[in-house]
Amino acid sequence: MAKSKSINVKGTEIGLFSNGNEDYVSITDIARHKDSANTDSIIQNWLRNRNTIELLGFWEQMYNPGFKPLEFEGFQSRRG
């Protein structure tokens, strides 16, 4: 998947990627805007956030036919 274009958000270039009919935004570029020295920590903390976990669970329920809600509940209880 190659970077197809970018957008400028408040002076920061954010990569946009395309794969077939699907488009993606680079969360690494967004995190780099916040703190370029600690991009990995920002993404790790975002992935541990309760709201992020709930969003990912909702997304999986909608788009993943093999999603296992009971297993996800166990994962959800160990967040953060």
C-alpha cells in the first residue's frame, strides 16, 4: 500500500493511503504532530484508551463476520 496523497492539517502533513476502494489515514503522522520524539507512546496510549477499545469493538461487530463478542469482553476488561 503506497502513500497516495496527503492533507495539511494545521501545518502538519497527514498521509492518506488507498488500497482498492478503501482509504486510510496515517495515525503515525497524526501522533508525530503531537510529539515527534514519542510517537510510539502516543499510539500505545491511544490504543489503551477505553473509548478507542469501544470504537474498535463496535467496528468489529459491524464489519467482521467472525467477530467473537464474548472474547472481546475479556479483552475489554483488561484494557489500560
